[in-house]
Amino acid sequence: MLKVRISKRQIYYNFAVVEVYVPNTVKNIDQYLWENEHLYIDKIEDELSQGHYEQGFGLDQHGMCEEKEEEEWRYDVLNENNEPSYGGHL
């Protein structure tokens, strides 16, 4: 008899969303968010710790596209209908 080892690698990801308010006078939103990460860093970590894992890479969802990165951050500015109007990566 031959001994055969069967292996499987399965990828899961966790995703969290929080909302913060940025003053209307801010011209460079990503810079503002970098300089004021205290507004969201603990909130997002709390959400991640309470979230559930989903199978897959989590790419192409919610604007996530950095396939070579282990972690990805982005922001989306919401319009009056609470829909993303523009955004970018942090």
C-alpha cells in the first residue's frame, strides 16, 4: 500500500465597515483620515473582532483590489442616499 497525504489550503477573510464624519471644509480626505485615525481605528478593530469570516480572498468587493497585500484599507465618501460617490485607498 502507498501512503498518500491529502492537503488543502482554504482562504478566509474578515471585512468590517465603520462610518465617521469629516468636516465639509476638508480638501484632502485621505490625508485627514491618516492624520485622524483615532476617529476610526478602534471602531474598525472592534467590528473585525465581532465579524465572521467568509471564504475567499475578499477582492473585487467594496473596492478591494490589492491582491498582493495581506491587508487593505479604503474610504468611500457617501452621498445623500448613503451610497458611495467616490473614494480611494488609505
